Amino acid sequence: MKKQKTIPKTAIVCVTNDLATDQRVNKTCLALQKAGYEVIETGRLLANSLPLDRPYRTRRIKLCFNKGALFYAEYNIRLFCYLLFAQSDLIYANDLDTLLAAFWAAKWRNKELIYDSHEYFTEVPELVNRPKTQRIWQKIESFIFPKLDKIITVNQSIAKLYADQYHKEVQVVRNIPPTFIPERTKTRKELNLPENKHIIIIQGTGINRDRGAEEACLAMKFLENYVLLIIGSGDVFPTLEDIIAENQLQAKILIKSKMPFAELRQYTLNSDLGLAIDKNTNLNYLYSLPNKLFDYIHSEIPVLASNLVEIKQIIDKYDIGYFIENHDPQHIAARIESIFADTTRYNVVKQNTQRAKNELNWENEKKTLLQIIKK
């Protein structure tokens, strides 16, 4: 008798970004593959979207609207229609802005649903400052959340907030990068970076208001022989360009748009200090555990950070960085100067990043995700 060929199960992973630089979702897709799923990653196509080269299928939707209520409505309607008819065994919704479509499609088709909340969504600053819009998202969340079985988030603080609010078990899978050793580390000269100055870096696809980038730029007025490198995207970039122009800081600040992970890592490896100076202006930032923190650790550079709950726990546990007391630009500049003035302490902190890197990697973290998927 002929042995029947096993048809792999299909997982559709949903996100509202353009897939290109979302490290967490890429790692999720690879974990689903390892668990035996055929993966289809679904997002949107933008005019400036980078090309994709993934070992799984991708699908990017070109939308009529790219921001505001019409964007979210259009995306969820089109995502729901796709999920309603596409071959799938598991729907994996990333963040609240994909959950409405994913929940109803999974319910109507009796498919398994996993919800992965990358942040405390209803308390992001974009919603805190718009209470009417915030209430709409809160209603969506409060309607769906109690009905979910598999819920994941990025750290213990946010997991506790959700658990206390909805009395649901919430698993934690931190957004830690995989061990990545480039074939060759490029030199500063190859990257067009100064070879005789200290390089301070801020990186990420969410460099938005209240994340300290404005104050970091203004701090450069008080620093000599330093360069601030800003790589990524976010709503604060026009403001940063104005600050640079008004204060004539073009020689001290370099801004680069978002780039593929391997290319970004070359710049981080050539930096001397990573900034994670988000402000405590909302619950989402207070309890955030940003990707850039782990990217700095894996590049073995010390961190200068705000005294925020989750960030402080990591820095204190491994002794891998320093803290600012406030966001006054002059204070930030003085703190940076004090770090490089004490070379003995700096070298100890830099050395400690190696131990943190060996423990805080995706190879260890993904074990939790695989258990959730297979459960």
C-alpha cells in the first residue's frame, strides 16, 4: 500500500507593517516553520517598501489608505476577506490592529488563533492623546481579549497588566535577536563613519515622539568629538531634521533610513554607545522592553538608558549600561562625557555585554514560543 503524503498545516501570520524590518514577526514565522507549518506572512505594501527574501511565503497588500481610521478599516476588511477563504489551520495575529479581522475569521472558520501583543497597545502615545480613538481600540480589545486562549506579549510587566485586567494567562516571549555573526565586520571607513570620534547610536522602526531622540540631538550642541547616528523610521524624523538645521548640527548627527537587519548590525557593531532613553509619558513606554536594547547587547556595546522598569531590570542584572536622571539635553551630554571619561568602568561594562549576549538570544527564547505553538 502506498504511503499517503502528509500535507503540512498552514499558518497565516498577520501584521499591519510592510514586513521588511519586523524582526519579531520574521522570527515567529521561522519558529512556525520549525513547528511544521507552511507559513504565509501577510502585511501591506508601501511605496518605499524594501524587497523581501524569506524562506517562507509572503503577501503584501497595496492599500488605498495608508494612515488613520480609513487605513485600519480597509486593512482589516481586506485581511478578513483573505482569511475567510485562504487555506489555513492557524491564524497568528500580531497586535490589536490585526486582531479584529483575525478573530472573526478564526471564529467563523473554527481555526486556531494565537494573539501576540508587541506592546501595551491601548496606551501607546498615539492613542493616549486621542481619547475617542483610544476608547474604540479599548472596546475592541475588551470584547475579544477574554475570548482568547493563546496570548503572548513581550515582557512580564505587560503580561501582568493584561492578566490583572482580563484574568487570562498571558505568556511572555521577549523580542530578543538570534545570534548573528556577520561574515566580516565592515570598517568605519567602509560605512563612511568617522574613525576618530565616539559614535552614539539610536536605532529602530519606532523612533517616535517621547523616545528621547529630540533631546539626544540637542545634547550634541554640548559635545565635541562625538557623532550621533540615528537609523530607522518614526514620526519624529521631520522634527529631528529641523533641530539639526536650526542648530547647525549637520557635522555631528547622521540620519539613515531603515535598512535590512544585516546591514543595520554593521553600523551598530561600529558604535560605542547605544541610546534607549524613552520617556515615562505613558504606560506603554514605562513598561517597554525595546528591540534596540537587545540589538546593542548583541553588538557588545554599552547602553545609556532611561530608568524604566523592564530596561532597568536587564541593565542591572548584567551590569551592561548607565542611566540618565532626566531628559535635559545638557544632562544627557554630561552623562555621555562621564561614561567615556572613565575608561576602566566602560571596559568592564562592555565586557559584561558578552555574558548577556550568551544568555539573551533567540535560540533560548524561541523555546517558549515553540511550546505555545505546539501546546
